[in-house]
Amino acid sequence: MARYIDEYRNSDLARQMAGILSSYKGRPVKLMEVCGTHTMSIFKYGIRDILPENIRLVSGPGCPVCVTPVNYIDHAVRLSRMDNVVITTFGDLMRVPGSESSLLKEKAQGRDIRMVYSPLDAVKLAADNPDKKVVFLSIGFETTTPVIAVSVLRAFSEGIKNFYVLAANKTMPEALKLLALDRDVNIDGYLYPGHVSAITGISGYEEMAKTYKIPGVVTGFEPLDILHAIITLVTNINDGKYVVENQYSRVVRNHGNPVALEKMNEVFEPVDAIWRGMGTIPGSGLKLRDKYAAHDAWREFGMPAQEYREPKGCLCGEILKGRKIPKECGLFGVTCTPENPVGACMVSSEGTCAAYYKYNV
């Protein structure tokens, strides 16, 4: 296992790649990494610090917690206050502020809210507590959606009727198309997410290259992965090569994971979705198909639409689109800190604001 890590952290090769980038004399380019794990790796290894001024790297909407809108948290809080309802969720979502509260605050007040490592844990909880309605807060991109689909299939096949998902899952391609058309962002190239691509493959990115003339590279998370991807992108941009390259072939297959995609598509279907800071993006969300409606928390609890609101002064939406950096937000590091977050970008371990704060950028 060590060789799969150490060989991608070779300091001599890293210095050689840094030298190639520092000598770049071409036109200014703006690249966007669209994976939260990439964002943290880029800060951890100081990659932005070694780039010349004419290569700019910005963070995109690759953090699933960060793009989840405030009103989703409000719905989850409302559900937690109902009798005989158990809320289950991944840890990062606990601290995301809603309009008036958070799941962590509600738990402190005695609501039955539990962190789980897998939605399958929530299915077991429902089976063990038939007198409770167990709701799993279902967010994330294609990386986590297949296992959520499997949990629905298990509850359905085993007749566990008190398990529900509050789905706010999203898919990446439509959001990237929207950013490609945003003249205030002007992206020249994308570093595509390795985790998502392991499920989806690379075909979904090819339209970005062909139609929008934005080349991309699927890459891993080690320093040499990212440096190699940046060199490739800059080279292709200057050569006018609008292609998608898979440089993470040790994990990502061009066709993705057919079994995972089959499970995901069996349970979920596309729907318009609200992204924090980006508004409603057609066809970018997922909802349960009618066959599995009995496990759909939106239908079971009949929750009305709520107004979508951002916290006053929070620039999380602009940061997710690459228009702003955290230091341009007046709340950053003052009233918004990891201990007292105002926006989700400061909460998640993959959030851009959290990365800036942790590494004192």
C-alpha cells in the first residue's frame, strides 16, 4: 500500500514539476478544482504557493455539505422536532447553521439525532425500532449516492417501512455547465474529482471539452497527481486541445463503475435542485422514483416549500462559484470561525473557508 502513496509524494519529482510551472510564460489561465478533497490537498501541500501569477487556481462547488441550501437544514430541524422521529446523518451536517438552528443545537435540546457512518446503519436502526420513523439525511454527489440507493433497496426488499430518506443528492455535470457560461468566473480548465469519477467515469465531462471548449483532467489527491494535472491542463489550454484526460487510472476507469451506476439509476431519477449560491439548476438533483415513494421523507411528511435564504453577509455562494475567496468575506475569521460557523463552507472538512482558516492562507 505504501508505494501507492510514497511514489506520489516524491520530493525530487515535485520540485521538477514546480520548476516547470514556475517557468510558465504563456497567457494567464484560471483553473478550477471541483472536489473538496482536492481543495484540502492543494492547501495542505502548498500547491497554490508555488504557482506563478499567470496560473490561478480557484475552488468550485465540490463540497456536498457546502452546496446544500439553508432551507434543507431547516426542514431537517423541523423533522427532528416531531414525535417518534429519529434523524440520522453524517457528521459534517450536524453543525451547518439553518435559518434559526442547527442539528447540533437541536440534539443538545434533546432531539433524537444520531450520527451514522453509513445509511445502512440507519436501515438497521429502523428495523430495530419499528415504533420510530427513521430519517436519513441524504446529501452528496455520485460518490455516496449508490450506497444510499442500496439502503433504500434493502429497506424496500426487507419490508422496513419506517425508513425514509430526505434526498438532496446532486450530480456535478449540470453545475459545471452553468459555471462554464458564467462570464464572471471565466474558467479555462477543470481539475475533475477523482472520487466522483470512480463512479461516473469521464464521459460526462466530454461535453465540457467539446461544447464549451474547456479541457479537463481527472486526477488524484497526492501532490504529484495535482501538479501533473495542472501541467497537463496548462499545456492543453495553450495548445488549443479541448480534451478530457484521465490521470487517475489507478482508481478511475473511463466507463466508471457500472454496478454502482445501475443501483443509483434504479432508485433515483433527475430533478431540478437548489444549490447554495447558484440557485436552481435544472436536472442537477436526484429524487426517489415512484416505486420507492414509501421511503421518501419529502412525501411522507408533506413538507411545504420554504423560502431560500443565505445568512446575512455570508459569501459562501460566491466562494463556491469561484467568484470570491474567503478573505474577501467580511465574516471570515471574525464572526465566522470553525467553532462558530456562519456558512457551510466553514463547517465541512472539505469547505474552502475551512481550508483557508486551517492553513492560515
